[in-house]
Amino acid sequence: MKTLAVLAAVLFFNFVTAQEKLEEKGKITVTINNVTSDEGEVLFGIYTEDTFMKGEPNFRALSEIKDGVATANFEGIPEGTYAIIALHDKNGNRRMDFDSSGMPMESYGTSGNSMSYGPPQWQESKFRFNEEYQDIEIRF
């Protein structure tokens, strides 16, 4: 009986500790230092692989631009693998605008800072977040 009580206590402690670990959340600060003008705002989205370039971001923020710098703070982010996309929304319509040939008319960047032609790719943009706090700098 004593063994059963000890085993139950150990299992309960492990369960509580595992739950606390799953619920740990942190903060990500994203900065862009090379916005070409202070016109409009910058939209930020944090995506998982399931939502990247397919749907709404898991977390979103927007930032004013001051002297070519935009910053967003995300709090309550659980550990995981994410990618961030940022868009300079010059005209305030909350979406990317394209010219008649399909080329973007507004600057954008991702957490991988890859400069490839074509749409952003998950493999180039992803990062692992497993800290309490992480700074990320994105270049347009």
C-alpha cells in the first residue's frame, strides 16, 4: 500500500511538472530597421508550419514606423517552431498589394531574412522558440 501511495505521488508530481512545462510562454520582440518610409504601418504575423502562407497568423501585431524603424512585441508565445512575416502596409489596407504582373508593390521580409525571388518559404523562414525571450531582426 505504501508503494502505491509513493507511486501515485510521483506520477502526480510528474504530471503537474509536465503541465507547467507545456504552459510556459515567452516573449518575442521583432524589429525592422530598414523601412523605406514612415508612411503607413508594418504588419507582423507569427505562423506555424500549418498556417504559413496558407491562412491567418497564429499571433499578429502592427507597428507604427518612426525614423525607418518598426517594432512589435509578442507576449504569451508557447515554445514551438515558428516563422514571422512582416509587411510594410503603406496604404493601410491591411494586405499586400501587387502590380499587374504579380510583383509585390510593398516591402516584406521573413524571420529567415532570405532574399530569394518568389514567395517566402517555410524552410528558410522558420526558427525554434524555446526561451523566455527572443529578439528577432527582419530586413526588408
